Amino acid sequence: MKPRRPLLPLHSTLREAYDSSAFRAFGHDLVDRLADHLEDSVGRQRPSSYPVGTPQEELAFWKAFMARSGSREEAIQAVLERSNQLHDPRYMGHQVAVPFPQEAMLGALTDLLNNGQAIYEMGPTNATLEHLLLNQVGQALGLAEECGGVLCHGGTLGNLVALLAAQRKLGLRLDQDPWRHGIRQSDPFVVLVSQQAHYCVDRAVRIMGWGPDAVVLVNTDANHRMDVADLAHQARKQRKEGRQLLAVVGCACTTSTGAYDPLQDIAEWAQGEDVWFHVDGAHGAPAGFSDTHKHLVRGMSLADSVVLDFHKVCGLPALLTGVLYRDGLESFLPFVQEAEYLWERADGQDWWDTGKRTFECTKRMLSTRLATAMFDGGLDKWGHLVDRLWSLAEVFADEVESRPAWELAMAPQANIVCFRPSVAVPDDHLLTRLRARHLKDGASYVVATRLNGEAWLRCTFMNPLTEREDMQTMLDEFECWMAQD
Ligand SMILES: Cc1ncc(COP(=O)(O)O)c(C=O)c1O
């Protein structure tokens, strides 16, 4: 008889790792630390909302930390102190949500349960909530009753998935299913998109294999919105040269200036031409939750697909992106994956096996994160958040215009404002010097960008706790450095 092998005893570190009393004590301590941190951030108690040094300084800090084998508690404290302080109202930099603190806490719920999701049995609540909530969100944005979609990790991935759906629909119509036969370079597809689109559209098209020329950039007007006459012109040109129109992508809104493309006009053009209309609403689609600002996304309800990042203007922690389809069944277009260990039929349109419709196999409990937000007044709260953030941008634009030392790139359409010192000749070097000083000595945080080849400063108002005085102090600081320059 074969001898039975002894079972390796459970190592004490593993036993301790799963101990519920230790977990409770650790959790209480962590909550206290996070609440203290939040209090300090919201109360502007730190010298700066951007406490970070140069990459070299940060590298040196963590190398030294690792060399002396710093503890987990010390690491938590260092991360709290050295990270960007998004809850500090003086942070006006990047387009990341300032998470509603209780939503952040719910990360512990989903991380502990860890019901990763590809098929129903891996995450039954996830799959069901995802199915129901994406229909609800879609309808709240005006999409048809039969709308639906999937959640994924980030707008970059979401835009790629939506464009894959568009590609396959066109491919099937032309009897060249890209999923089964690959793409046919001899019959090229192109995507039409504004010059101001986020780079992930270009990246998606290259990943799909169509190359850099397959992204056809459409001109924009003085307010950085797509020029629909040029769209029609570019489309005619592409067709004449033998290319197929895979999709037109509307920006709602653009990353650099927050400009909303004329979605209604694009939708009507796309319907007339039988072209897939995708809206990259990663940043600005939540305007549709606001009674005051929903006019900005008029026409989005006619899109074939829409991407919305809940981790931008919906106050939820990253990453949490919705890919919505006007016809929910079209979410099955991008992938037809055989996977006998997971599901029986590749082409079965079962809403409960989300892995059939997403890039991800395992994914985080994204729909639980969305559900807890939505069951806590989500749609209304998001509308109020949009109203406040958009109002901050308007107030800041007024402040910039009231100061002779400054100029605006354009009147804001969303919560993004580009501005710069009003010197006769735009001086990129001045801006570089000012921004370096801002990073080193400033209490606030804004970023830099380039528009039509020229350097600008850029604010994105993501924190509803920012006040008029915060913006004034930021401009005062810059003016002081300009005087010293
Ligand atoms: C308009 C737009 N689309 C897509 C993205 C990419 O989204 P993510 O960072 O979630 O991948 C961004 C990010 O800022 C964006 O502003």
C-alpha cells in the first residue's frame, strides 16, 4: 500500500494572517489612521497637497526604507504622508476621483470577499448586480430600455472593448469576421475622432492592428469641439480611397480642455452613414446625471456605445469603468471565446457569464462597488457632484479673467480649465520655471499641458470641497513667483 504523505503543518504566519481578532484590531487601528488623515487633508493641515519630491528623491527614500527593513506600520504611515493628498481642497491637478471616504472603505468588503468574476459561479452577486445596474445607469443617461453593458478596469480598456464591438459588427456585415479570420489589411478600416481625443483611442486602433494611419483626426473649432463638416469631409475622403469606416468617436469631454463634441450632430451623421457611434465619456458622461448640465451630452443617448469612468467624476476609487451599449446584446460582439473549463458555448449570450464580454477573466467586484454607491443615492449624488465641480471651474475662469496677469484658453465647458500668464509672446520656459517652483514650494497642485503646440497650465476640479479662496491663493502664489522670476 502506498504510504500516506504527512500534511505540512500550517505555518504560524499563515495562521496569524487569517486570525479574525487580529484582523478586527488591525482594521480599527487603520480606520482611525485613515480618519485622522482625512481630517488633516480636508482641513488643509499639511504644507502641500502635493508632498512628493523628484523621482530620484522618492527612489532614495524607499531604497533607504527597504535597506533598514521598515515595518508595515511605518510603510502605511509613509504612504499616507508621501502620496498625493487628493482630499486636500488645494489639489486641482489630475482627473482622478477624490473618493467618497465610505466608498473607499467598502474596498475592504470587496477585497475580503474577492469573488473574482468571469462566470456566474465565481461571483453570483457581482454578475447579477452588473447586469441590473448597467441597464439602470444607461437608462439614466437616456439610452434605450434594452441598453446594457459590462464593467471593466479603466477607460483605456473600455474604449478598446467598444471599438472591438464596432469592428466586429462591421466585419460581419462585410463577411470578414475579424474574430474568426483576423483583420484583412487589404480592406482597411479607419476610426474618425477629434484631434483632441485621449491617446487611448489611437492606442486601441493600433492594438487592433490597423496602424497609425487608421486614426483619422477630424478638425476642431475654436472651442476644441469636433467640426462635423470636416467629419463628413474626412469620411468621404476615406471612403473614396477605399477604406471602411469602423466608427466615429465623440469626446464627452476631451481630456485637455474639457470640450464636449456636438454629439447630437455626430449621432445624426453616423445614423445617416450607418457608422458605429462611440462616445468616450470617460471623464464627462456623468454630466448626464445633472439636470443643469445634461444638455452637454445631448445625442449621447443615440450612441451605439459609451464609456464612463466612475473613478473620475463619480467619486469612486479606481478603477471602475462602464462600457454601455444602446443595445445590450451588442456587448457580446467583441469576443467569442471557447473556454470549456468555464462555459459550455462560446456564442451563448448569457448575461451572467461576464467573462464572455470583457477582456478580463478574473476581475474585481466592480459591480458591488457600483451598487453600494448607487444604493447610497448615487445618481443624485453624482448630479450634485457634477454641479459643484462645474461651478468651481466657472468661478475659477472668472477669477482668471478678472486678473490682468492671466489669460484663459477658453471658457470651460466642464471642470477643466487651461490658463497661463498673459505675456505678449507665449513663453514656454517661463511656464516650465513656474511649474517647477509650484511643485517644490506650492501649497496647491495644478498640471501643465500643451494646446496647439503652446504650453498652458491646467486645473481639473475634482474635489467638491475646494473653495474660491483656494484658487485665489494658488494664483497669488504663481504671481509672487512671476514677480521674482
Ligand atoms: C477622455 C478620456 N478617455 C479615456 C481616458 C483613459 O481612462 P483610464 O485612465 O481610466 O484608462 C481618460 C483619462 O484621463 C480620458 O480623460
